[in-house]
Amino acid sequence: MNATFLGELDQIVGREGVLRDPTDLLTYESDALARLRRRPGVVVLPKTAADVQAVVRHCHQNAVPFVARGHGTGLSGGALPAPDGVLIVLTRLNRILDVDIPNQRVTVEPGVVNLDVTQRVAPFGYYYAPDPSSQLVCSIGGNVAENSGGAHCLKYGFTVHHVLGLEAVLPNGEMVHLGGATLDTPGLDLLSVLVGSEGTLAVVTKVTLRLVRIPEAVRTLLAAFPSTEDAGNAVSEIIAAGIVPAAVEMMDRLTITAAEAAVHPGFPSAEAVLIVELDGAKAEVAELFGLVERICRSARATEIQIARDGEERARIWKGRKAAFAAMGRVSPNYYVQDGVIPRTKLPEVLRRIRALEVESGLRIGNVFHAGDGNLHPLVCYDERIEGQGALAERVASEILTYCIEAGGSITGEHGVGADKVQAMAHLFTADDLETMQLVRCAFDPTNICNPGKIFPTPRLCGEVPGPYRRHPIERAGLAERF
């Protein structure tokens, strides 16, 4: 990266908007998956969409790779910088541009914090439904990149179900507008292609979001169980009864202990707890809530706490949403994994994870979006002990094989990023991956937009198709693998 290239960046965003000092760059070496680190060549802090477009066009003209980054809360290395590339940090694009309550939508820049959207529209009786655990700090742009979900995605869906339109800069510097203010625009659904593409197809500069009316009634309970299997059976029974809760969350003993140490939510001492929340019409919620309580008791719940007001509801959710960060109270380091399984396979997969915990010697905490089978195992390790970090990575990868073998997937909402690229070959055929690569090449033929993410051993666009390198799932003993 020569002085002429850097000087042009100074001209685009101002000298104060370009970071090149090695100490400044340390902040941007990783996202929240701190195990994966790579220092960027330079960090650029644009203030406007026009700045972003000019930076991307400059990178394209000079064949310099670039990566877009929001608030850095991702958990798959999706914002890991490209070697000697430009990291475009979008935190200064943080304005709520338009609030249109009659049409139930809001337009924001990508650096707007998720929770700020709800706080802005709450006085009008609305909220923004996708609520990742990091919603206090995560950005809407990052949510779009990863198609984030959160605790309430069981009933309300993921980010893709709430994005109406996007303004984005393509890798060649062209600005495009996809979707719009209506619910179903004509033509190919490129909007849904971009949402969840993990920043590999474009840099989003504006997002139009759908708002949801605050429900008439919300009821929340926390049920304690003597085992995760009992809690899992309760989840299956709730769904089998035809109930679609707003949220069903599960935490095991280790994550309960961590949350108690960090934020003191008053959770019972138990092997597992379920948080079940219902919302909707008052009469319907009252009827179904009683049924949920009876199901939990018949599934051997040892204690049930029912939130009597908004303050108690907030206390329960504070304990759940603090789970990831709270793990620092019980372990110096932890590796967050993200996989999906059919709900009915939850007891089986949890048994395999427990066996893996014993055989590997590493503690594994578990917290789930149990209603839709989205697992978030937390593999605890100590980076100061030689080899433990690499062991934690292998254990986390092994859990993904359990998810695949159970008929699930390698990610529910954290994305593939740099962390799970090799697992893609376990889940998809070579033809599947080829087709995905063709889509990527249509957007980014020069492979400069967040390169090295999602696809295993990627080829440059235009190369003769051939099989991706396969990585057979080994079924050898743990002694050989670990």
C-alpha cells in the first residue's frame, strides 16, 4: 500500500479519518471472536455514503482488497481484515434518517445501534423485532451482513424478514438500491441475496426496516429443570401443543453460574433453565401461558418464576442476554460456536457435547435459542496454557459435525466468516458451492470485497470449475483428534 494510495484516502475522508499507526490498528484486528486476529493495512472511517463509495471505487481502481466493519460484535471472524487491505469502519454512519410510523418503517445508516431503533419508535407504540444478545452495541449494518436473529426470531423471524430496502456500494464502486418501501418489489429478489452475504457482495450504506406493533400483552416465565434433557423435552412439548412463543431460551448450569456472577438475575440453582415468553392479544396470551406452565411442570420443572411486571421481565432477560460476556467470570477465554439442529435432536446432541466435554477436558457451557434449535456452545479454555486455544477450536469444530449429522446446519445467525469455511464442504456438495461462487463472482469478479470468507479454498472468478477440497468428517477417537 503505497503513499499515493494512502494520500488519496486522506483526500476522501480527511486525514483524521485514516488510521495507519500500528497502535491504532490493534483495535481492529478481530471481531468478538478474538481467537482469530489479523492486522489491517489501514483503517478508514467514512462519514457519508458518498465517502464509502469513493473509498470502494479507489480500492477497485487499485486492486486493493477491502472489508466493511460495523461495531465488531460478530462471532465468526466475518470482519477479519484482509492482509494489507483497507478496513472500512462504518461507525460514523450512525444516523436515523427517517421514521415513517404510518407505514411502519424506519430508514437508518448502517452504524446505528440495533436497540436505538426500538428506543426511537417506542413512544409511537412500535419496536424493531430482531434482537441479538448484543443489541445494546451491535450495528444494523452488521445485522444485515449476518442476517442476525436473536431471542425473538422464533416468532418474528430474522433480519431478512424485516429489511424492506437497501442502498449499497458494489465492489466496483457503483451505488445500487434494492427493494424499497413496499413489501414485495418486482424483479429478482437481490435484496435477500445481500442480506446474510456477510459483507462479501457489497457495502451497505442505508437500510429501510419494517417495524412491529408492540403487543397488547407479554408474559414471561423462567422454569428450572434437573437436566438439559428435561428442559429440551419441555420445548418439544410446547411446540407440539401448537404454541408459537415469542421466545424460548435455554441455559445450562455453567452459563447460569456465569450470569449470576456477572449480573445477579436471581436464577435458580439448576442443571438447566428455560425462559419462555408469549405475546399477543391479552386473552390468548393468558390462555396459552397457563398451558405452557402446565407443560413445564409435567416435564419435571423444579421451580417456576413468573415475571409479574416489566421490571421482573427485564431482570430475567438481563441474565440471558449477559450469558456470552458473563463467561469471562468462569473462564479466562472462551470460543463461541453456533449451529442448528432439529428441536427433536436436542437431547441427543447435548449428550454428545457432554461426552466431548469429558473426553477433551474442556468445560462447555450451553445457551440456546431452543425454540428453533439454534445452539451456542461456549468452549472454555485458557490461552496461557500451550495448545488449549487450538484444542478449543477443534472441539468447537467437532460440535458442528454433530449438528450436521443430526440433520442441522453449521450456523444459525453468527455466519460462516473465517471461522467455518472448511465446514462448508461438509454441509454442501461441490456443485452447491460452485453455484454460490458464481453469484459472488457476479457481484465481485475481482475478489476484493471481504475476500477469504465463507468459501473453502476459493478460486478466482473465471477459473475452470473443479471440485472444492473436501474434508471428510473423521470418526477416529478423541485421543487421535485432540
